[in-house]
Amino acid sequence: MVEVAFGGSAEEISLKEVGLRYEVDGEIATITLDRPEKRNAQTFATWSALAHIGDNLPQQVRVVVIRGEGPSFSAGIDLRMFTPEGVPGQGAFTSLATLDETTFVDRVAAAQRGFLWLRRPDIVSVAAVQGHAVGAGFQLALACDLRVLADDAKLCMKEPALGLVPDLTGTKPLVELVGLSRAIEICLTARVVGAQEAARIGLAELVVAPGELTEAVRDLTAALLATNRDAATATKRLLQGASGRTLEEQAAAEAREQEARIKALFG
């Protein structure tokens, strides 16, 4: 059971009720968005459950795979959230509009927690994307370190077309991956980016036929796990910090990380 926050209250529900499957097999955790009849649309409960999984990830896990059941990865926000009635038991955007600034920001931060943990240096997160990855679905894929796309994948940052902004931590990785100008164009036109273009502009590490997606992710996971865990964690930490450092600062950071590795291996 997981505690999920709904519009100010909290309730204990199962991951199945949220529409998620979660499996741990040794060093690999797999999270499956499992509402194929809704194209794996996301709700407040989805984000709370993702945060709960991150908070309780077993220590042995090194790779986290995010996938979607059915023909779509995730079609984005459940459209019922735009209606006055909202999602039963979870409220709607109309209820958020009445909140004071501090409460509103806290509520958004709680949703963002479901995405932020996927960047932890001690794990590598992989999005296995087929079909639609729209809005919140696109941002969930962007929250992962690596993206493997089926060649039918369709990425779209839909929020601006709906009068909103992307607020589930997707804007920074999008700019870092494709550059500011391309990110502006993708977001403000809300156009669809196909799989081949995604690979060309840096949004995907690999594009495969839909029937080969599972095997491709399995092969990538095996390659990631073949690397020494402590070295992988230190290297990811270095890479994540590189953009915020000068060359000299990065060189010094490399030396500090290498000192720890040399002493661990040979001290």
C-alpha cells in the first residue's frame, strides 16, 4: 500500500488502483504504467506513487526501467483533471486554482518528487517508449537518464497548447539535450517529434522496431550492470555536475572522485 495525497488529504491505496506495476528482480526495478485503456494517462496519484517507489527503492537496485503497458507509453495528464469534477477522489485543476502561493508550490513540488529521484547518481534510469509520450509522459521520459524508443514513438510537449507550462521537471533536460532554440520550438508549437528525429536531435539513445523494444532495453540494462557500481555512481555524479563547473573545477572534481576509487581498489 502507498499513501497518496489527494488535494490536501491522504489515502492508503494500492499501486494497482493507481495504475502502476512495480517489480524488483535483483538489481533491476521495473515500473510499468498500467492504464492501457486510458493510454497510461497520469494523475496526482501517479506522481505520489512514483515518489513513494523512489523513497523505498531497495538498496541493491542499480537500474530502473520505466515502461508503459499497451500501445502508448503515456498520453500525459488524465483529461478529467481539466473538468470541474476532476478525477474521483483526487480533485481537479479547479481546486488547485484556489490555493495560496505557498500551498500551490508545495503541491507542485510533491508531484515533482515522483520524477526527480530518477536522476539519483546511484541508479541509471531507462525509459522504454512506444507510441505516445505526451506532456507528462514526455516529461517522465525526460526524467530518465536514457531513452530507448520504438520507431512508432511520438513525443510532444503539449502543456503550452493547453495554456499550461511543463512543470514536472522536463524543461531543463529538454534544453540540455536539444539546445534552447529547439526546445522553444518543440514546446511552443506543441508539435509531435517522431522517433527518428528524436534520435537525430539527442532525445533518444536508440530507436528500434516496436517488437524489439523489450529486448533492446534488456541488452542495455545488461551492459549497464556490467560496469562496477561504485565507478558508475561516481562517473554519473561527475557527468551530472559538469555543466555547472568550469573546466578547471571539473578537472578537480575528477581528481577527487578518482582518489576515492584508487583508494577503494588498491588502498
